[in-house]
Amino acid sequence: MRNMLLLILCVLVCSGCRISNQKPAVKGETSYEGYYRSIEGNEKFSDYSLYYDISAEMTTLADGSHRYYIFLDSPQIAMYDVTMLAVENEIPYESAGKMMPNIGVFETTDYSLIPFQSNAKAGYMKGLVISGECAEDTVNLRMLVEWSDKTMEKTRREYIAFSLDKNGFRSEVPAMKKPEEAVKENE
């Protein structure tokens, strides 16, 4: 009887360890889907941010396909636990046959950006980059950028949209006035 109890206890402990090892992957997959669906459901996008610089470039690979890079750098405020996800050509989540470019979704490392500071070992990056591949020479990208404040109490999300080809980054957003332009116009 005592041996049976010990055996049951060992089985429970071992299965508990196995289950806990599987949770981060499931959590990452759930977060990925949540971010993806947030982009799908969002109706208002911008092509810039007041809090950081966003830029992109595209190169042609030897096989004729294209690789694009999206850069987030020059933070104007402290941004902690930054997450980025870009969706190509408004492909619905159910139809996406590949993982879309992202950072901060599956990693256990937190990526932070602080103005004029960088220390990669401590998790403070100079900038972040995500990249993806596509067959077309033009790709329309819709992005989510999310970060928290230092206390991790407030989270901010921004949605960015643009088209990218070998000539560079073009706004996909209808002409919008940046806040400083609107102020000058009203004076």
C-alpha cells in the first residue's frame, strides 16, 4: 500500500513537470493568435509613431524571393517588454501558412528600449528588427507594437501600416496630418 502511494505520488510529480514544460509554448501560441487577431480587428492604423522611429527595407534573394526588414529604434520614451508582430497583405489568421515576423511573443527574454541607452546583456536594446520573406516584390504590412511602462502597470499599443518594395517604405494610411502639422495649420 505504501509503495503504491509512493508510485502514484511519483507519477503525479512527473506528469506535473511535463505539463509545466508545455505551458510556455501554448502560452506563446495563444499570445501570437491574440496579437494577430488584434491586428485583423483593428480599423485605425498610422504610418508613424511619436514614441519611436519605424523604418523598413526590402532585398531580393538569389532565388527571386524577397526578404524584408522592419526596424524600430530611436525610442523617445522608456519602453519595457516590447512586442512586435507584422501581418503581410492582410492574410487572415486561419489562412496564414507561415509564422508572421514577430519579436517578444514567444521569447522569455523581455526587450526594452530606453532613450540613449543600450546594454544587450541587461535587455536594453538600441533597436529591434523583425524580418520576413515573401514571393511578391511589394508587401503591405500591418503591425502591432506593444510596450509597458517601467512599473509594468500601463501598457500601450500602436498599430502601424505601410507598403514596402525595393524602393522603400510608403504609407498605406490615408493622408493624415501629424500632430505638429495640425497645430501649425490651426494657428
